[in-house]
Amino acid sequence: MFKKTILAIALAATSLPSLADSNSDLKTIIDNHWQNAKAEKIFFRTDPDGWKPNGTLPDWSEQAIAKRQAYNNSVLKNLASIDPKTLNSEQLMNYRLFKYERETEQQSYLYQDKYFPVNFLSGWHTYFAEAPANMAFLTAEDYDAFLVSLGDYPRFNQQNINLMKQGIQTGFTHYCETFKNYGQSISAHIVKQPENSALYEPFTRIPNTFSAAQKETYQNKAKTLIASKVVPAYQHFYDFFENEYMPHCRAQPGIASIKGGLDYYKYTVNYYTTTNATPKQIHELGLKEVARIKAQMQAIIDSVGFDGSYSDFLEFLATDEQFYATDPQDLLEKTAFITQKMYGKLPTYFGHLPRNTFTIKGSASRGAFYMPPPDNRSPGTYFLASTPKLQPLYNLEALSLHEAIPGHHLQNAIAMELDVPEFRRTLSHSAFGEGWALYTERLGKEAGFYQSPYSDFGRLGYEMWRAVRLVVDTGIHAFGWSRQKAIDYLADHTALPQSAVEDQIDRYISWPGQALSYKMGEIKIRELRAKAEKELGAQFDIRSFHDTIIGQGSLPMAVLEDVINDWIAQQKLAI
């Protein structure tokens, strides 16, 4: 019965009406796919930090995954009937991106992605708990949909647990040492009083347009669901994780230690970098970048007259009180000043700016990160560590430019406003987004930031951190590095606090390949800018270049290169 159902879905998807031309055929295929994605609530290659529970939660059952796989195969079959040479320029870009996404989605079903619904930083349980604080709750429909999500959480939770059970059966489990304290991320949400749950937060800010009786009804429903459904589900996950999953954790940090693991790693490398670079090529590139950046960092050490070694200087930065805010409020205020200063610089470097803005909040859990808004009813959010000792001030400029503007927020907000098919507004290629954000850290130097040598050292330290990732990620997963060897290498080359160093290595161990995307993407963007500057000379327009880079939404590296090459050719014609 199940196989017959899958076949029927696939056949239905391939039966398209006869349309006038290839452009309209493509539009129909894309529109149908988006409607299916909305029904499934599964959007491939989107930023997980942008996920917002809204009604029934996604289905991660074996049957649902097989259904999506069959549907995706049918979409690719439809695309094969379209000759890209017959498409106009606008639809050709849609075709290239859509085909790339469907091909990479097809590939994902052949590997072990589904067995890792958690990593060191996050998981379905943290995304679910953290999402409401960044959602707009303005109408009864908003609250009704969220109540449905709360009620559906036990089913969603169990399906993800089932995937981890399959991972145990196949050997695709996480490394023991990395996850020894992970249970805390689950137990934090096992609360005795539902009012203390992060999931109750939306019900503390019900708009005054609701009557007192309506507010009380919604609050009581939320308390009941959290107490009877959500908290028991978190307890169930905690018990499974501690009693069943951890006894089967893998003994070695590298994914290549598992049968089939090296092939899986090569897949993740290509997935996150959107290139065909091999682990060996990336490792060697990382070593070269580390040497280049270290020479620049040493030059700053020499310029400030520091009497000591490179490691001594890192220790000085890590321990001297001048490099830390006095309290969380001081840290947030200094961050706000940096972003406001950058706002004033944006028109110099960008011709097009988005309408949406962002807010800054302290984070007690995941350090610094950006969370995009679900829609234009709410802002994006730049989170950073609430504990001053975890966020040195010499890194604050580079960090804020990366996470907010002109980095993640600017790129995401512009993408949300593009007049393109909806799937393109939510696309997230890690190499593009993280590469762009890292590129903007250096752009800040052009914009007049990093006047302090210590801040400039912090900028280089952040670039070094991303270069080191090329070495340690490949070292761990392809070349047999131990966790301690990776920790020592990262600590020796960056000014990160020791606790942050260990956390970062555990992140790379649990999320193979993702950390490569930052430097690989940034290098490509810098290469494209250098090419444009060389070929256009005095006619090079930095505002137009930046608008072109982020004006098509998130792109794989090969497509981005074609976009910039076309832009260069157009600029030459205008000279």
C-alpha cells in the first residue's frame, strides 16, 4: 500500500498541463513545488535558525521522507523536459538555482543527514524552544497556530528520536566526548512550572487588543499543553539520550572512523562549500591561509611593542581587564554603537538597502549568532553572549559586522524583499551566507573600523579562526586528528578563550564540513572582487559590485561566479 501511494504521488507530480512555452512550464513546476513544500513544511537549504513553528510541525517519519524523495525525483524528471536555451534570462537563473537545489536534495537522501538531527550547538529541541522569542504574535491566528505546534510536539519529538535510533543501528552516531554534557540542552526545558518554560513567553505579551478573558483562555491552554505535552516530551528525549543514545556514541571524533564515513564527509564538504574541492585541497589551502594571516598578526604585535611571544600576546588579550565589558548592559551598548556607526557607512558601499531592521539581544546559550525574521512583521535578531568574559571587546567590531550589518542581516533582509520565486528568498547556501559575512569583516577596515591595533588584531584573529577551520575540520574528519590535537591547533593560532576553543572543536566534530563554508566562500568573493577591480580599473563601482553579489539571493559559488562575470561584461559595455 505504501509503495503504491508513493508511486501515485510521483506520477501525479509528473503530469503537467500543456503550456505555451518553456518559461511558463518552468514557472508551473516551481510554483507546484513551493506549494508542496509549504504543505510539507520542509524547505530544503534554509537557515535552521529561521525555522518558526506554525501549526502542525514537519513530518519526519520514514514514510514522509520517502514521499518527499519520490516527489523530488519527479520534479527533476519534469525539469529534464525543459531546454534551458529556450528560457529568458530571468527564468534561466530560476532554472539553474532550482535544478541545483533539487539535485542536491536528491543527493541528500542518499547519505546520512537524517541521522543527525542534533549537533553540538543545537537540535530540534533548541530550535523549537528558542523560536517563539523571535516571532510576531499579533493575532488570534498566530496564537492558535502556536497552540497547535505545542500539542503536536510529542509526535515531532518522537520522529526525530526515531531517526537517532536508526543512526544507532547504522553506526552514524555522535562522538562521545563531544556530547557528554549535551543532556543539559534538553533538561533546561524540563520545568516544573509551565510559566517558566521559554515556550510560554509569547503568552506573556498578548496584545492589549485581546480581552482579559481571551488572554486568560490562551494562557491556560498554553500552560496545559506545556505541562501535559511539551515537558513530558523533553523528559522522554532526555531519558532516551542519556540511557540509549550515549551508550552507543562513537569512539573516535572523525566521521571517517565509521564505515562509509569518509564518503559522507566528502558529500558534506561539497554540500557546504558548493564546490568540488577535496578535503586534501582544502586542508592545504587552510595551511597557506594560516601562515599568511599569522604574519599579519605578528606585525601588529610588533607594532604595539609587546615584549613576548605570539602565545604570550594571546594570553595577554585573554586575561587583561581592558578587553572586557563591565557587565552585560555595557556589552550590549557597545555593540549597538558599532552597528549604528556602520548604518551611517552603508550608503557608501551599497546602492540598495532593505526596509527591515534588526534588534540586539543577549544570548545565554549559543554565543553570537543571527536569527532571521519569519516575515517583515518582525525584525531580525543579533544575539551575542550575555557574559562579558565570553565576548572580548577586541572582537566586537568584526563580530557585529559579520552577524548584523553589512553581514547576515543585510544579506537576508535584501533576499526577503527580492521579486523572485519564493524558494529563492529563503535559500541558504552556507558558503554564500557565511562567506559574505566574513568578507564584510574585512570590508569594515575600508569603512574606517579597527582603529585600535587590538581591534584590528581581533579582526585578523577572526579571519585566522575561519582559516584554521579549513585545517582542523579536514584534519578531524579526513586525516584522523584527535580532539586534543584539533584543540591545541585552534588554541595556538587564535585568541579565543579556552572554553570557546573546546566548544568550537566540538562543533566541528558534530557538524562535519559546515565550518569550511566561511573561508571557502569569502575567498571566492575576494577573488571575484579582485578580478572585477583588475578588469574595470577606475570604472569599478563598489556599490554596484556589492548590490550584484547579494542582489540575487543566496547562490552556489559557480552561479555567483557567472553572475559577477556577466556584471563585469555589462560594465565594460557601459565604459
